[in-house]
Amino acid sequence: MKDIKEAALTGRLKWVERIAYLLDEKFRFPGTKLRFGLDPVINLIPVAGDISGFIVAAALVWIMARHGVSRKVLILMVLNIFIDAIIGGIPLIGQVFDFYYKANSRNIKLLKEHYQEGRHQGNGTGVLVIVFLVLLIFFAVFVFFIYKLSQWLFGLF
């Protein structure tokens, strides 16, 4: 494990950070501190932009998994990608969201915290439980909404 930690610190994985920077923070709006990358620009292309951004982000996470990052960090990184993909896929709202959320930069931050500070160690079971509970609540709200909508529709006839 020590060899993997040193690999990230010596720069063998520096290219991953460069790709994340290119996707999330390469450019700056003149006169502001607001930075953006190619990801929100590519996402202006309906469907293809979202899919390409998701594939690149997933490939970066896969590379990190191959370099021995902890299961908890992997779960958090995948969660960042899914949040970015799901909300980023909503027209208009997703475009604005892509400028601010920056899933790839968040994943690089998690990576640095893991390798340099020793944070996010462990198997990530707690994160999985929280994600499951949140998804269960969303599912319950969705089912309730569908139930109320069907009641309303049947009430029209």
C-alpha cells in the first residue's frame, strides 16, 4: 500500500489531476473567479455531452480503483459521478449545475485527502447505508406521488 501512496505523490498519477482540471476548471470567466472546464461546454450537446462526461469520469474512477484507493473513497467518487450525471442531465438546470458541482475536481480532492492525509479509510459500509436510505426515501416519495396522481386522474372520470 505504501508503494501506491508514493506513486500518487510522486506524480505517476498526475495526469488524472490534469484531466480533471481540464474538465472542471481550465477556463475562467473574465473579471470573475468563476472557473469552468470542458465538461459543462460539452454538456451543451444534448445526451452526447452528458454521456461523454460520464464515461470520462467513470474511467478516471476505474483508474483510481486499479491504483488501490480505499473502497470508501471509491464509493464517494462514484456517488459524485452519479449526482453529476443525474442532475446534469436535466435540461437548463443541469447546465448551471455542471458549472458549480465539478465532480471530477471533487474526486481529485477525495483522492488527495486519501493519499496525502490518510482520510476516508475503510470499507464504506456507512456511506452505502446512507445512500440506500436516501434512495429508499426518494422511492417512497415517488410511489406516494404516483398514487396521488393516479387518484386524481381516476377522479376526473
